[in-house]
Amino acid sequence: MEAPRRGKPPRHLSDMTLAERREAVVAAGLPRFRADQVSNHWFARLVDDPEQWTDIPAGLRAPLAASLCPPLLTNVRDITCDGGMTVKSVWRLHDAATVESVLMRYPATRTSRERVTVCVSSQAGCGMNCPFCATGQAGLTRNMSAAEVVEQVLDAGRKLARGEVAGGSGRVSNVVFMGMGEPLANYSVVISSVRRLIAPAPDGLGMSARGITVSTVGLVPAMRRLAGEGIPVTLALSLHAPDDELRDTLVPINTKWKVGEAIDAAFEYSQATGRRVSIEYALIRDINDQAWRADLLGKLLNARGRGWVHVNPIPLNPTPGSKWTASDPAVERAFVAALEARGIPTTIRDTRGSEIDGACGQLAATVKP
Ligand code: SAH
């Protein structure tokens, strides 16, 4: 599915490798080491205010910022919940398209370190048209650029570094491509943004690929291509039904790539990368939550092998205009139990951000006056 063509977002530091930034700076008539200095502020120190780039002469800061860091994301508003530990940001892009990102802070427990996950959008809107997801209802506006994706993570990183998120100063540990859009329909941008996130500072943000998850409706050829990139990101497959008859209606791309092909591609991904794949399954009351469907899902996954997969049931989050609701808690427990009985690790996904329309499937970026 081709995105409609629009004016491209301006080229930005976050679109470029360090070598490309040096070329851009030299082309602007400045010494190449200025690119390294700006990169260090941007990616290592997380300082985007040129006035604070004090190792650069005052007269050069504005021209460098203008040529390397044109504004890409304008904050429309931030909405918080969970005592400030969840922050949904609404962004206006250069062409007035709007997208959203969500920062979720999970404090350390006795057995786990603190995690901060940023859920990023990779497209304005989405062309996949899944009927239970708010993003799909307005269709696809356009693909985002790599810098537009990376800047969502950097904005969260800067807020954390400045101590603006409840819980004190911190850093982004995880990025999930689970915001607006179908990441694998904007493949090259998603790959470039992942490369920028994992490149060591000051080339990039120096994150671990293992902390990054790319979620897909099951674009099988792109899943195969991703397996060959040599980047061990986690792959998540939005399955939502183990049978083609139902999945054709819940995830319309299933009419092109069937359940069996999507699960095969997910299994191949786990074999190629050594990473356990996640299967996402929104539990929709009386639609896909029957115990027999859990059994069938378990059977299909075990038929490929053991230990390669993990299931993430997601209690359906309400979306405007949808008559569907989340499964009954007892039904949800039975669904999980049926998978566990087949030896499949299963964890219910939390519904973080649902009060602020910031949870899975709720990102619509409707800009209210
Ligand atoms: N397009 C990609 C990335 C979005 S990830 C994909 O579909 O995988 C968002 C996840 O939330 C997907 O698994 C999606 O199916 C799921 N989702 C969508 N609407 C939802 C809703 N109303 N409640 C719970 N999960 C939902």
C-alpha cells in the first residue's frame, strides 16, 4: 500500500549518519568537527537548546541548528496519568499531520530494574484498517521520516534527563513501534530509525537492539526481510485470531497473507535472530476469546517448535464507534490457562494509558481545539 505523496519533512540530524552530518556541515562552509559537536549535544547529552552548546561559538549555534536540526515535531500537548508515570504526547508535523507517542515508566521492583518504554508512531494514520483499532479508522495520511520517529524517542529522553517525568531523572530503556501506523509498511524508515537508535553516541542513541520491538500485522515478505537485516530487535505479530475465517475480518491484510504464513514467518524470524517472538492477541468479548481458539493457537505455535514464542493477550481497549468490549476476566483467565497448559509462556499486557486514550489501539491524534 503506497502512502499518498506530500511534501517531505526537512532532512534532520536524526536522518543522517555521523559521516553524512559531517558532509552537510562542510557543504554549509563549516569545519566538519562542528557536526561531531552538535551530534554530541543531540545524542549523548540530550541537549537540544543551541544556547547550551557552549563549546561552539555563539554566532555559529543558530546557523548549525538551522541546517542540522529543523523543527520536526511541534508539541500540541502532553497528557499524563499514573501520577505522571505515563505521558502521551500529541505532535503536529511540518505539514500539519498529527501523531502521538506514549512514554511509560515502570519503577524498579525487587526482581527487575526500572524500565522506561517509549511507544512511537511510524506513520500518520494507518492503512491496515483493523476494525477494533482507532488509528485505522481514519486511514493513512503519510509515512513518517526516520528523524520524525527518532525525535519521539529523543523528546522522551530529554524529558527524563531533565527530571520532568515523575520518578526523577532517568533514561529510555525500551522503544516499541506500536504507536500509529504499520511499521513494516514504512520499512526503510523503520530500519534507519532503528539503526539510529542503536548506533553508539554520538552517531545515535546507543540503545540495545534487544530493547526495541517492532510490531506488525503480518506483512510476510517484510518480516522475512527484517530477519535478514542482522539487527536483533524483538518482533511482535498482531495475530488476534488463529483461524483465517475470523482473522480475515479482524486484520484485513489476512486476506493476502494467511495465519499459517504469518506464523511461519514469525517462526523463521525467531530462528534467524535467536529472539523470542511475541504474538499479540487483543481479547474481544465473544469474538475471539473462546477456549477452543486458545487451544488452536497453542497447537499452531507448538507445531513449529518450542520456546520460540510468547503470547501477549491484550484486554481490548475501548475505541470510539466500536461496539466491542474486553473479555470477561474469567474468560481471559481461561484463555491464558489454555495456552499455559500447552506450555506457552503467556503474559497479559497492561492497559497503561487507557484513561488518556494512550493504550494499544487508542491512538487517533484527534486534535481538539
Ligand atoms: N500496526 C502494527 C503496530 C501497532 S501495535 C500492528 O498492528 O502490530 C498496536 C497493537 O495494539 C497491535 O497489536 C494492535 O492490533 C493492538 N490493538 C489495536 N487496537 C486495539 C484495541 N482497541 N485494544 C487492544 N489492542 C489493540
